[in-house]
Amino acid sequence: MEKLDALLTQLTMALGRTSRAYKSAADKMAADFGLSQATAWPVVMIGRLGDGARPGAVAEALGIEPSSVVRVIDRVIELGLVERREDATDRRAKSLYLTAAGRQCADRIEAALIPFRRELFAGQKLDDIEACLRTLEGLQTAIEQRNQEPGPPSSP
């Protein structure tokens, strides 16, 4: 195996491990606010996407199937964190809005994420973080383009 192939194998394996580890650590942090990851992150994503976000956009941002987001949205509505309203431009569609309690919750979690991320990236140079971000964005673009091509799916 060439050095490049070995490095790419290590990198793609590290992406999965790192993603799972980050999600686990972030989920534990969300629990500090009395929420499960299933309820905390939809509230945060609606806050990031802005009021009026559609459920499909929230599902995509969370990396879950649109059919799965319905139960999650129902739960945060029950908790009084989110409201579902008819979309002003398309009465068939629903839009999601944070309540005052939901906005406060999203703001508190976002504020806690700042020192959390700084702790995780302590010791990393800004240039390295920027290079990593460019690499990941390029990888995401390549994956999206490849997924649009017709043909049988390949294994990881």
C-alpha cells in the first residue's frame, strides 16, 4: 500500500472515531441542561437555522432521516421549546419556531459550546484548524458529488 493510501485509510477511520467521540462528549454536555441529545440538538439546530426552519432542513442538519425528525420535533414541542406553525408561503408545509424557553435553552447550550470546543482544540494552531476545515469541506463536496452520480453504492 502506498503511503497516500495508508494515510487516507487512517484519516477516514479517524473521522468516524472522532465523530462518535465528539458526539458522545457533546451529548454529555447537553445532559447538564436537563435534556437528552435527542431534544437538545434539534433546539440548537433550529436556533442556528433560524425561526421558520422546515423539519427537513432540521433533519439534514442533524444528519437524521426526515421521517425520524417528526418524533423528535413532537417531543420538543411537548417540552414547550418549539412551536410548529403553518408556513406563510405554503400552507401544506410546517415551519418550526423556538419559544422563549427554547431560545433561552439554545442560547445557553451555544454559550457552553464555546469553552467546550476551545478545550478540545487547545494547543491546535489556528492555521491547522483552518486547513482541517478546508480539507473536511472539500471531502464533503467530493462525497456529495459522488453520491449524485448514478451507479451502485460502494462499501466504505
